[in-house]
Amino acid sequence: MSGGPESPEPGRPRREVVTSPRTTAARHPRYPVTREIDEQTRLGEVYMRSLVRTQFRLALFVCTVLGCVVGGLPLLFLLVPRLRGIRLLGIPLPWAVLAGLIYPAFVAGAWLYVRQAERNERHFAELVERAR
């Protein structure tokens, strides 16, 4: 046998092997989601709108809870007059609660809000990373 390609059998066409230096199929260029957001495309706007909506719902929830607590305490003292007569360390209970215990409730609400807002942002970042 010679070193060349084998001769085809009579009646069969000769086989040629064609190779290319490109081993992968051409990929369609895909923008990362962060670029969509930076360039303010429609998709980027959808992502940002969902984050803003989530953060707004959280803020509305925390403010509503704190508003109900702060607004509900005077109403409670109005509807239950017996509570108005109770004294804590010589201070009437309504004053002690409204002056001293409301502030820790605000701090707890703020802490809860920050914690949940950061969690929402982490979820958003994971969503953006996953979409890449």
C-alpha cells in the first residue's frame, strides 16, 4: 500500500475529511444582565422595577406595622381607662410606654427593615448572576 488515501471501491465515491480550526459552534452574543441594567434597556428596567417594587413593599409593611403600634397605643389607653391609672416607677403607664418603649420598637423595625432589604438585594444579585 502506498501512503496516500485508500482508493475507493469501484462505484463508491471517494471520502474526504474536512476539518476546521473552529471546534465550537458560533455563539450568539449575549449581553449580561448587568449590562442590560446599566444601559437601561427594557429588560434592565424590568429587573430594576422588580427590585424597587420589592423594597417598596417591604418599606410599606414596616411603616404600617410601626404606624399601627404607635397609633394603636393611644387608642388602647383611650378604650381601656384602667390602664391609664397604672403607674410604673411613679410615671403613668401611657407616658412610660409612649416615651420609653416606642423607641426600641422603632429601632427593632429599622433593624428588621435593613436586614430584609439586604436580603432582597442579595436575592436580586443572585438572580442577575444566574441570568448571565
